[in-house]
Amino acid sequence: MSHTIRDKDKLKARASKIQGQVTALKNMLDRDHECADILQQIAAIRGAVNGLMREVIKGHLTEHVVHQDDVTQRENDLDVVLKVLTTYIK
């Protein structure tokens, strides 16, 4: 069973938290909140997204790289993570 299926509830809870934070940000913008408050909310959203990314990468590396017996598949799965990280870190 894939780690994203096994951890679906935990990952969905994190995604729901992010969704709530984005909704709160939109509400803050509609109500003319102070710049500092808006920046703080954006930072909180970024932290939550980073946490979700970390969990999915951790599961992927553990399941598809560390415990993968097929060397070719392991290299392909590692390449997936490296490409995503390259895009994400830009």
C-alpha cells in the first residue's frame, strides 16, 4: 500500500489546515488587515505547506527508495524526489 494511501487521513488533515489558513488570508485581505498580520499569515501558510511537503517526501524516500529492492526503480523514485525538490526550491 502506498504511503499516501496509508497516511491519507493525516495528509488530508494537513491540507485542510492549509485550506483554512488560505481562507483566513483571503478574509484578512477583504477586511483591510495590517501588512504585518498578512505577512504573518503568509508565513504560516508557507510553513504548513513545507510541513506537508516534508511528510510526503519522507514517506516517498522511505517506501520507494530506502525499502526498494529494484535498483533501477530506486533510482527512478529518487529522481522523482530530486526533480520535485529542484522545482520547489526555486
